[in-house]
Amino acid sequence: MKAALFLAALALTACSAPGSSLGTIPAESGAPRTTNDIIGGAPSARLRAMLFDAPIAGMSGVKVNIGIDGLQLVSSTGRAVPFVTNAKPDVVNLLDLQSHSEDFDGTAPLGVYSAVRMLIDSASSNVTIGKMTIPVIWGTPRNPTSAPVVAVDFPCTFALTGLPGPPPQISMDFNVLHSVKFANGTIYIQPSVSAAGAAAQVAGTVQNQAGKPVSSAAVLAVDALGHVVNSTVTASNGSYTIHALPAGIYSIQVKNSYVTAVGDTITAVGADAGAAPSATAILAPNDNVHLPALVD
């Protein structure tokens, strides 16, 4: 019976693996901060969207700030529906969002949706290092954008049904590790994001044979088909958390040398030579699993 319920929950929410949202960068020139594509009079339901992230390898004291104008939901037909609108940009340091989330609560018409779309104010987005503030460029060195509002889609198929009970929850991971590129003195953000409904998360620590923490090691959640569904990097104390994982069976793998989506190589500090531990995690919807220490 428990297995049947587990499979039914898997069928209700299907979400994509990490991917670039290049198709929504830039937003249309002169685009308003919120959409006026409103479905008037339609029955609606509540939804909570939760934004997570994780540390950047070897860069303590850095803040990656984005100014969030609001969120839309993208319908199965590609139509943008208002969800949350901020009177002014809500500036969020993504690197604060490892142990807690930035939550967005709102309502939207009943129906099936394919993504949560985040509208980001370019002027309010930057990187700070101590007292130094550095503007960011959205896009890549070869394809930057100067659009005042950037739209980033978090792909995830879900339905708002209006049935009784707590509102559905969508977990979103902006994944700075794979989204931020430092090139020729300029900081580029090319989002490589993940999302899942009724998402699970996996946490733990990585340490060496002497029991000392291993920092800056990549930790991957690999599904049964061998796809990396999401990943993170260990903090200075060896801890990690991988967010926005759909229910399923995963191999949690530690890599001491790893190339990110933006082409940067990260190298673990404190690992034993040749070590590359892994563990199996079986995740049900909304699970919060803490694994034993992985010895690296």
C-alpha cells in the first residue's frame, strides 16, 4: 500500500532536471514589471514557491543579490499568469538560502502549469564583497543582455486543483554554483536552475579519513537513469544540502574535481587522495533526509 501511494505521488508532480533558462533572457524590451495577462473571474487556489540556493566554492563573505520584481506561473499553453507582485524589487542574497528559503505565497487560477517564472530587476542585482558592490551582466560573455527586467523560468509541471488541504509547494534552486561566471573582471549570470513540486532534500557532511571536514567538494544527486538532477558544493565545515529533488531513488555522489555548467572547475579541499564516496537515498515527496557522513 505504501509503495502504491509513493508511485501515485510521483505521478502527480513531474519536474525537469536542471537546465538553462536562456530562452527567457532577455525579457522583452520595455516589459512591465508585472504581466497584465490576467484570467479574470477564474476560480483560483493558493500556492507557495520556495527559493533555495547554496554556497559558492571557496568564496566566503560574498553576496549574490537579485532584485525580485515578482513571480508568474506559466500555463501549459505558454500563457503567463500573475502570482506574486512586489511593489518594489525584493533584494535577496541567494547565498543565504541554504538552510532556509525565501517564500512567495499567492493565488493563481486553477489549471496545469509548466514553470514558475521569476521577474528580476537588473538594476537591483549585484555581487558584493565586503563594502565593494559589483554590477552583474545577465547572459553570457558572447550573448549579454541589458534588459531592465530579466525573466528566469524554473521548469516544473504542476496542477492547481483547489482541493481542500494545505497549498501545493514548489521548491526552486537558483544554483549560483552553475549560474555565475567570473570572466575578464566581469560577473555574468546565466541561470541554470532546478525546481520540483512536493520536493525532497538531502543533507549531510563530507569528511576525510581523519574526521576533518572536506570543503568545496561537489555533491551530486544522480537519478536511476544517470542524470544529475541537482548538485551543490560542501561548505567550509563539510556540510551540504541538495534542494528541489523530485521523489525518487538517487545516488548521492561526491566529486573532488568537477566542472560546473558555466565551465568553472571546482576542487575539493581536505579530501583523501583517490576517494570518491557515494550513498543511496530513497526520497518520498516532501522528505528531508540527513545521510551519515560521507568519507572522502
